[in-house]
Amino acid sequence: MTVGALRVGIRIPRRWLAKLLADGYAGVLDDAVLMACEAITNAIRHSDSGDLEDPGTATVVVSGAGRTVRVEVLDASSPDTAPRLADEDLEAVSGRGLHLLDILSGGRWGSCDGDHGRTVWFEAGA
């Protein structure tokens, strides 16, 4: 699913993913949807996809094998930012998204840059 990289654009992929996972992956649905929303939000906030003057897109790709689901979020990347765990600051008002993704995925997440942007992926399930 490809969505416009606008801050209001999270609700559409959230609902789409919840419907997609409801039957075969109900046990990981809530965690997978939450992690996907975090990854999409990061794509909008920290990549060139979320350029306020010329917004691009974010694409969500889902695949499953057995009891594990893999979600990938593709964006336009940015030469200035790369996904990384922020320093833990209990008083910070942001910077917890990747920590949440790391905890909920059991450390099974990562990112890679390609010819057409960056992909942030995670796995949920067994």
C-alpha cells in the first residue's frame, strides 16, 4: 500500500494493516500495527518523503511466513538522517519510536538504503 506522506496519512495504512492481519496473524496484530505506525511516522517526519513543500509517498509491504509477519516501510530516504536508536532521555518529548519498535520486535528490525530510497523493516511473531 502506498500513501501520501502527510501527517494525517497514518490512519489509512493502520486500518488496512489491521484488516490484512486480522485472520492469520491476530496474535501479533496490535504490535505489528503499532510498529508500522511508528515506522510510517518516522518516514514522514525524518525522510524526504515528508517534505512539507513537496510531499512524497511511503509504501508499506507485508509478507508472512508461518507465524511471523514482516512489514517494510519504504520512503524517499534523506542524506541527513538514518534510523538509529536515540539516547534514552526520560524528559524527551520524542525519540522513543525506534525503542518501541526494538522492544516489540525483539530486536528483529533494521533498515537499508537502495536506489529508490530507504526501507525500514521489522518482524513480529514467532
